Amino acid sequence: MSNLVGIGRPAGAARPEATHRMRNAPQDPAPQDSAPSGPTPSGPSHVTRTDLVAGFDRIGLRPGQVALVHSAMRPFGHVEGGAETVVDALLDVLGPRGTLVVPTFTFAHEATTAAGDRLLIDPANDPSEMGTISETVRRRPDARRTAAFRHSFAAIGRRAEPIASVDHGLAPFDLRSAFGVMLALDAQVVLLGVTYARSTSHHFAEWLSEVPYRHAVVREVRLRQPDGSIIETTMGDYQPRPSPDGSYYGSRATDFNRLGLMLERTGAVSVTPIGNAIVRRFAMRSLIELAVAEAERDHNIFRTPEGQKAHITGLPDGVFVFSHEIRDAAGRPETHFWNVVNPRAVAGFRDDWRVVVPDVPAADPAP
Ligand SMILES: CC(C)(COP(=O)(O)OP(=O)(O)OC[C@H]1O[C@@H](n2cnc3c(N)ncnc32)[C@H](O)[C@@H]1OP(=O)(O)O)[C@@H](O)C(=O)NCCC(=O)NCCS
């Protein structure tokens, strides 16, 4: 049984006291211009570059850091200038010695492989399937992109080169992969309006923990090189092992919020609203340390309890909004899932979306 309750709760009625406070923020004093993004003349879900910069500062993003950003646009409400403004604000805060990294994953490549077609990986042209903020970063002239079967990244800034130039033949979560480089650089994971469900660093932790239900897979691909030439090569992938019932995950599903909540309880996560979006920051290193230690005790720390595939651990801030069913680029049905202050302020809110006020477990539940 899911531990989420309150389906259909009216807009704006959800824990306003919890969603508008800032938790676990860094102790250093905020600059004068970084007051919490309260109502603007156009309302709290009208977000400007200044609001974004102030919010990123509140969660402790600092100049010179490497930030791995998972994002959705809709949760903010309305961002003046769209995705370009979010990217500009992130670069403002990280500064010239910082590095902005986004996932630019391509599930379409899985569909091509399944169809038996000769797969072409084209890093310069394959669009990102990880949202418009990610695609905006990828298209910037100074962005570098890794070559990967599914798990590519685009990076801008000082450390873009070492992150983007890793060996494409490695498994995506190998310690010598882009993830390994980011871990070495003390990357900060930033979640914009999405929960830990979209934190790929949790998959990295699964890899490092050698969970038995996933394995490395080698893909034969063609790769378009920067000069336009095409080479035949192999790339690493990381997939669930075939399950006894033939489904993608078997009798458990992924629940990365569970470790996310545990991490929040250690004080390692900063949380704040920016406009209507709940935004979080944590050090990838903190997550990995916690996850690997917990997985030593029980590797199911990343997954739902047995037979409870709909279970998602609740989080203390904001409400969850689940979209209608949408197909990913591989043709698989998926539901988009956002974490917001007011569900009805989500851009393009639809009445068939499910609003859930998370019921937060009193203690870390047993697997
Ligand atoms: C899939 C996902 C990107 C969908 O989120 P989304 O907000 O609907 O999509 P985008 O971020 O691409 O934003 C596009 C939407 O923003 C909205 N939008 C457009 N302009 C906007 C603005 N100025 N301000 C706010 N919202 C705006 C529109 O509704 C647009 O949707 P449309 O093009 O269908 O009209 C998101 O749920 C997600 O999962 N993000 C994380 C991805 C990730 O990193 N995954 C890694 C592990 S799998």
C-alpha cells in the first residue's frame, strides 16, 4: 500500500507552513538581494532571473561548484524568459569557475535497439529527452556533451572537458565515467521541481553498491564523431536483470525518495521553494556515502517493499503532482511527477492530474 494520501486535495491547501520554509540551508548569511522569493507583483509563481538566483543562493549553490541539475519547467509556474532564464540564473550563481551539468538522456536509442535497427548515436544532434532546461543547456554553443548510449550529459564551464571526454565504452556508472568525475569534483545535485525519483545519482549508488538486480550490458552502436565521420563501437548500459515475471522491475519498483528522505533527516539536503517549485540541493558524495552504507545492510534500500510497486515514500515539503500517462521516446508509458507548493499553479495544470499530499513516514521504513 502506498504511504501517500490526500488524493485530490484542493489547491493550495497543502501544508503551507512546510512548503514555505527553508530547511537545512547553509549557515552563512544571505546577501542583501537574496531574500526569500515571496510574492512578486505578479504573484509567487511568476519567477524572474533574480528570484532564481536568490533561490539557488538560499539552497547553498556557490561559485566554482559543479552542479548536476535535474529539472522540470512546469512546477515553477511561469518563468519570465523560459528555460533560457533558468540556465542563465544557474550560470550566474556558479560563476565562471563553476560547471553546470545536465542529463541529456536518450531513451529513443533503446527503441531503435529493440527494433533491431542499426543504431546511430549522434551526440551533436540527438535531442535531450530530459526536459527543456536540459535541452537549452545542450544547445548552448559552449556546451560539451558526452557520447553515451542512453546516459549522456551536457556540461558548460570550467570542468566540462573532463566530464565530457570520458571513455564512451565504459558502463555509465563506472567510477571512470562522467559520474566518477563528478563525484571526484564534489558535484552538487540540484532538483528543480522534481523529487529524488529523478536523481540518477541514486543509480550510480546502485552501481557502486553492486545491487544484484541490475547488470551492465554492452551495446553495439555506430557513433558519429565531431568531424562527421561514423565509427562502429560499443557502449556500456546498465539495466535491470530480466525479472521472473517478465516485467521491467519485477515485484518491486524503484523508490529513490526513500533514501532521499533519509538524507534529508541527516541534515544534508537544503530545500526551498522557488516560485511554485520545490527545489533541493545535496552533495552527491553525501548521498553515495549514505546509500552505500545502507545497501551493505539491505540492497533493497533503493526499491519499494516487496509487491508494493505503487509505493513512493513521501517527503515533508510541498505536494506531489502526477501527470496523465505519457509515452517516453522509447514508447514506454510513464507518468511525470513534480513537487510543488500549489498544484494549480503548475503550468498547464490539467484536471486529470493526480495531486497527492505526501504522508511522511515517522521513521525510515523497513524494506
Ligand atoms: C519529464 C519532465 C522534463 C517533464 O517536465 P515538464 O515541466 O512537463 O517539461 P519541461 O521541463 O520540458 O518543460 C516544458 C513545459 O514547460 C511549460 N512552460 C513553457 N514555458 C514556460 C515558462 N516560461 N515557465 C514555466 N513553464 C513553462 C510548458 O507547459 C511546457 O510544456 P509543453 O511544451 O508541453 O507546452 C520532468 O518531469 C522530469 O522528469 N525532469 C527530470 C528529468 C531528469 O533529469 N531525469 C533523469 C533521470 S530519469
